[in-house]
Amino acid sequence: MSTAVQARKAAAVRHSAPVRHSGLVRITHWLTFLSFAALLITGGEIVISHPRFYWGETGNVNMRPLFVIPIPSSRDTVPTGYHYVMPDQNGWSRYLHFQSAWVLVFTALVYGIAGLLNGHFRRNLIPERGDWNWRAYWARIAQYLRRAPPSRAESASYNVLQRSAYLLVIFVLFPLIIWTGLALSPAFDSAVPAAVNLLGGRQSARTLHFFLSIALVLFLAVHVAMVALSGFRSRMRAMITGRTSTMEERP
Amino acid sequence: MKSISRRALITRGITTGLAATAGVSGLAVAARMAKRYGLIPPDSCGPYGPGETLTYAAQRLLTAHSMAREFPRSMISKSPFANEVAPPTDAFRRLQAGGFANWRLTVDGLVAHPTAFSLADIHALGRSSQITEVACEEGWSYIAEWIGTPLSAVLREAGLLPQARYLVYFSIDHYWWDSLDMADAHHPQTLLTWGMNDGDLPVPFGGPLRMRVPRQLGYKNIKYLVHLTATDSIKRFGKGLGSASPEGGYAWYAGI
């Protein structure tokens, strides 16, 4: 076989390789990643100006905290026990935090509406009928613990654990972190008081916002670890170009 | 190889061109409308301008007539936090020694009758109280009863002119200054505060006179007010960003 024919065959195979992620999923995935990274960094910067958390409506340095993060603060009014005040980065952090939040919300709207209309949620994220039981979950967990390779069907789709994790992040954690964030806006609360009252008050909303960000960071850590375990390069290629080359698929 | 007919190519070109024109003119119309209805904040330039403009425009539409949450008396904080303030200036100490009898709030700019109000003059213009929460951008908060005179009463007395678009306000050291749009300047909960929890407003909390804007964060609530000026052009003040806050990196609009 001449090299020209081989090259053409390879190209044909590449083109016929199944699309793992649609263009919409890829674009919204990376926009979400960028805005989440910016929100996480700037959120951390904002937290160090008052690394104390409270429950209820009010809380300040004269009141008992629910818990304290044992780090120095960027304000000298916070009694941290350290004789060191970190540089204050709240100004640009707040500007970037809210700008990134807008990007995240618009991205979520596009992804959510498109996912409902084109069947992405139904097809790829809602667990398959046969998996609606604990046995299916335990079978998956056992498979992960044995580090058994996935079946062919599974490498082209998501298993029940992956689907449940993605559904939890997309329909529970992200909506809740947006809600608790909005509840910290005094202007928004004036229009929609229930937004903060239902959460038990301003300081409760702030504390929940923090816990939700920790939950999302935990998801990110597991997500990246699993991507690394299942082949970082091919998974990254799939999320960037949409395709996995057939050569790399398991037999 | 797939060939594209000339007609398809032309059709596609025209469609793309029309879509681009519609997009650009749509944006231009949106920008003009936003300007007309006052949806663009003074700090709308720079890398964070788009986010800030979206936030401000959304809040202006959403919170046109909304009222900040008020709380029952039982929720007033037993240990409010005053935050630190710069050491008082000599001018402040002299006025404090005289029991603030000579404290004046100068109101000028786009008003029919520029006036220097004493604290007694302001008291005589009306009394209003609210139990609202002060929330600092750092994350802490407290609830207090705030007693004062609605800013709108003082503006009415001075004869605010209709072309005024911003109300700029200054602290005694003139280092701290800020501004409100007319929606917040006329809002019934925006108070020139002189009392707190049934007593005089303590000096650490901004006494004798503090701006109280409960629909925005704490840093909008400037302490030791001595000067209000109404203007149609915010660009003339400081770096033209609306307040000292954007000059220090913080957003002008603090309702979030």
C-alpha cells in the first residue's frame, strides 16, 4: 500500500471516529472551567479579608464564629493570632468575581436550554433505566476499586456514577452556589428577600457559599484525577476537538 | 470533494452580513437605551467594565422600587463592629469639643438654594428610623437601628434641579468621597443618619452625621459628612469614576 493511500485511510478513520463531546458541550465546558477558576481564586482572596464564618443573620469580630480558617487575614482588624497582615487584593478580586459569575451564568443558561432541547441530559446524563438501583452503583464502585478496565460501551458513554456526579454538580451544586452568592447582594435581597431569608440569614448564606465552593473543588479534584487515570491526552483531545482517535480506544 | 454553488456562497455571504449588521446595530441600540435609562455606571471602562455594567443595569431594573430588609428590634446586634477609622483631624476635634454645634453640611451644585445646614436644621427637616443590616465587603455584618433625616428631604429643601444625575458626598477629611445616582438619592431608606439604637450616632460609627444606604455595602456609607454636591457630570470629580472606591480598585456600585 502506498503511503498516500495509507494517509487517506487514516484520515477517513479519523473522520469516522465517533464524536465524544458536541461542540456546545466543549465550548461551555471550557467557559465554565475558566470562569470557575477565576471565581475560585478571587473568592479565596475575598475570604482572607475575613477568614471567620458565622451562622444566622449577623457576624463580626465581636461575635462568636462558627469556625475560623487558621490563616492570616488581609485586614488588621481581624484577630487571627498572626502578627502578619496579608496584602489586600479585594478590589480587583471583587470586580473579577462578579464578571466571572456573569460568564458562568450565561454559559449555564446556554448549556441548560440547549441540553433540554437537544436531549443531551436525557441521552448522556440521566442514568439508564436499568441503573436506577443501588446494585448498579455498587457494581461500578467495585469495578473502580478493582481498577478493572471499562467495557467498550462504557468508554463511549458515561456510567451511572459519572452521570450521578455530573447531575449533582450541574443541577444541585452550581444552582446552589449561584443562589447563595446572589443572597449576599444587599440590592438583590431588597428585591427578593426570600433569597437570603430561606437560607437562614446573610452569614448562613456566606458560610453555605463557602462550603459549596469546597464541594466543587472536591469534584474538580476527583474529575481531574479520573481524567488522568483514563488517559489524560486522549480525554483532553476529546474535550478540545470532540473526537477520540480510534487507535486509542480499548478493544 | 464537496463543491459549493456560487448561489449558495452568495446567499450565505448575505445572511452572514445581515446577521453581523443586526448584531452590531442591536448592540448600538442597547448601548443608547442603557445610556438613556441610566444603566451605565461611572466605572464602566476598563477590563471589568462589562461585568460591572451588567450588574448595575440588572440591579437598576430589578430594584427600582425595592426596600432593604428591615428587622425586628430583637435582632439588633448587641456587639456591633464600628470598623477602624483614620485618626480624627484637628478640624474634627475642634467641632467635637463644641458638641458639634458648629457642624455644617454644605449642599451645593445643581440646587436652587445652596445651603449650609446645621445638625439642628437637618433634624427639623424630618425624622425617620430603620432597623437594617450593615454588610461590609469583607464579609462581616451587624444590625442596628439607624435614625436620621431622609436625604430626599434635604435635597427638596435645597431645591435639587431636575438636570442633576449624581449626588456626590464628602467626608470631613475629603479623602473619603462617594456618589449616588438619583434612584438611590431619592430612595426613602437613604438617610442622613444622626442617631443609632435610640441614642446619638457614636463617633466610631460615623457621628455626628453619616450617609446610610442600606441597599448597598458598608463602604458606600461614608462617615463624618460635611458636603453634598449635585451634578450632571460625574467626570468632573476625582478621576471621573464616581467615587474614591474605584480609584482604590473597588466598584462604584456597591449593591453587588
